[in-house]
Amino acid sequence: MPGSGEALSTLTDDMAGRYLVTTMSGSRYWLDLDGRSLCRIARTDDDETLTLRRDGEKVDLIDVERCEVSHPMLVLIDLHLENVWCTTRESTPVVSIIVLSPRAVLQ
């Protein structure tokens, strides 16, 4: 398993651990592959930043379809909406993927 603080070029669903993914728009995604959760932290210094449902909240992560530097991240999440099995979330291109400490806590 990669060490804390290490930068990766690709993150796959079968990996373990916690990661911070930053996208071209400035949004940051906290991915906990052990706990199967995701949290999007939107950029706050731009009035035109798109806000998404459940920003700042942990949501259930179903699958990491694609997470690779220079490409949009694509994940499947469960927002627990009636009659909706999953929601697809696609980001702007990923600029960095950083390994977090196993003890890192979302703040």
C-alpha cells in the first residue's frame, strides 16, 4: 500500500485506504475506500463554483469507475433516494491524488 502523502497517478476501486483527490475546478474529494464513503468539498473562493447535492457530507461510495490524473473522475454513489439505486458523479479532470494517513479524519 502506498505511504501517507504519496502522490498517485491512478486510484482504483480495489485499493484500500483514504485519499484526497483534487480536480481542475478546485473541488476536493475525500475517498475512504475502507469505509466506502466519499465527500466532495467544493471550492469556496469562486462564486461560479457548481454546488452538488450533499456537498460537504459523507455519502456511500459504490464504485470508483475511473480516477486518473488528467481525466475526469467517475464514481457511483448512493444518495439513498427513493427508487434510485445509484447516482453517477463525474468531476472535472483530476490534478492530484494524495494518499492520506489511515488515521486521517474528514473535517
